[in-house]
Amino acid sequence: MNYDEVVEALKVLNEVPLNNTDDNFQRILPLMFLDATGRIHRDLLFLQQTMTMNQPATLVARNRELALPASVIELRGVNLCTPAQPISVTTKRTPLERIPFEVLDFFWPQSSFRPGQPIKYAVIGTPVDTAAVPQTLSLTVRFMPTPDAAYPVEFLGDIRPLPLSNDNPQTYLSVNYPELFIAACMVFAAGYQRDFSAQADDPQRAMSWETHYNTLKAGVMLETARMRGEGPNYTAAPPAPVAAAPR
């Protein structure tokens, strides 16, 4: 489904006339999509979210820190590319070991100490200027040893896709799991229409959509696990039924 189809479906479910712009409905749509997108991507890990940055970053010689690209929400791995030159078919990728930054600083307290080819890294927060607008999550990757050359590095991590909008008319969720996305939207919409009281003390509309969302999520969770090769014996196969009845 695309943006217009999702909006039309939500109008039907929320009893908004299809030929009616309904200012309140239009105002709540961005919040509805933001809430549903954030919730689903925090509940489930889709293979399409995990990616290596298309444009590798480059370390600075004798500087042990490098800013993590803002698009990476969860860093899962770092590949050091050697030799220290633009990536090509002869480039060798070496995965680095992640350790706590306290351990890294204990064994490598001085960034100027014996530079070499990094073998370990740690992720630390970067002080954020409270006066800066907008304030964004800022993370830094600290390497050990301090690089002795400008090595390219690849960051493997989970990204957070943009929510559905008029400018972003199709998303992975709206195309592949529209029923799950709409159910998540309806949890928010039903709560909004009832001032969110129905989610706590009135087990009716919002709670019904919450139950439906969780039912759909259970099936999607199994499917996404198989897509990541986390099925039986690390395959894409679903769990097999019991071959013989137990005694």
C-alpha cells in the first residue's frame, strides 16, 4: 500500500468520510505514522534495516576517534579495510572486536602511544551542545591502537527508516506489512479518539486493536527471524511440527 491507500483505509476504519478532509484527522496523521513506525521498528528487527554504509568512512591518521554516521541507530560491527587506500576488489576486510570504552582507555590511555592498525573499538557518547538546535544523538567510535594511516572503515548497523508521509509515499512497512502498520496506527488513533483512557480502564476499541497488533506481530516476528537465518539450525525454514507423537 502507498500513502494514499493507507490514508483511505484509516479513514474507513475511523469513520471519516472519504470526501472529507477533516482537519483533526489530517493533523493527527503524522503523529500516527511516527508512533506506528517507531513502535514496529523497535519491536521487530527487519533484515532490510541492517546494512553496511554505502560510503565507507575514513580514519584520520594518529586520531583514534571517528564520528558514527547519524543514520546508524545501533552499531553492530566495524570492518577495517586494508591497505589504506580507496576500496577495490583487492581490499581486505577485517572485523574489529568491540570492547567497553573503560577497558579500551585502560589499555590504551594515550592516543599518541605507538600508532598501528586498529584491532578493537568502543562506542562512546559525544557531548551535545545544549544550545544546538536541533539536538541529535551523537556517537563516537574510539579505536585501539590509534590508526597509523587513513584506513577506510565500514560500519554495519541498524538504521531507522523514515515514516510514511506524502513526501515518502511508500515504506518497507506499508508495502510488505500494511496490515501490521495499519493496526499500529489504529492503536494510536483509537486512543486519541478516546483521550487515551480506553487503553487503561476501558477495555474496548484501543485494547482490541492492541490485541490485533500483537497477534499480527507474533507472525511477523517469526517471518523476520527466518529472513535473518534464525530459523531451526540457522536456516530460513519455519519450525517443523513434531514428527512423532511423544509418549
